[in-house]
Amino acid sequence: MNITVPWGAPFYNVSVGEIFDLPFNITHVRVVVPVSFENHSFLDITGTVQLEIYNDVNELVTSGETSLDVRPQSTYNEQVDTYLSLADVSKLTENGSVRFIFETPMFTVEKWVPYG
């Protein structure tokens, strides 16, 4: 017997909102990265997402990681915090790209998304 199972993209329309920084302490700022995507699959997405922020000259500026728990047919819309030394704040440019590495128990997906 053959069964057809509809498949939907687990990371549909991954996007980055406006990245901004906030004071954190005397040596660092908190860099806030708004992230959203839709889970069009029939699977729960549990695991982690690591993100790396690259500036307009493709230089790695900062990175961070957060956990994921996204129900099927739902939207993920969260802010991911990373931290950056005050000495490196000038490396964070108005545009660039974010590298996402989504890791679940079943698969790993990498995506590059422009920002700015």
C-alpha cells in the first residue's frame, strides 16, 4: 500500500526584522535580532537555531543561539539576543546577512538571509 503524505516547508519565509542594539553593561551591547518564519510542515520543530550576523563586507560581527519549539502550521516570531563588545559596535552595519543554522533531532538546515 502506498500512502501520500503532504509535505510543507518547515522554515518557510525566514526573515529578519530591523536589527538594533541596546546598552547591556560597561563593556557590551545587546544586539536584538527579530526573526520570523512559518512552519508549513506537519511536524513540530524542536531544537535550536544558531545565527551569525555578517556586516556589509561579509565580516562576522556576532552570533547567538536560542531554542525552538514551533507547532505545525504555526508562525515563529521572536527576538534573538546576541552580545557585542563596545569596541566592535562599529562593525555592525545597516545591511548585511544573517546565517541561520536550524538543528533538530531529524535534520539540520542552513539558510542565509539578507538584512537592512
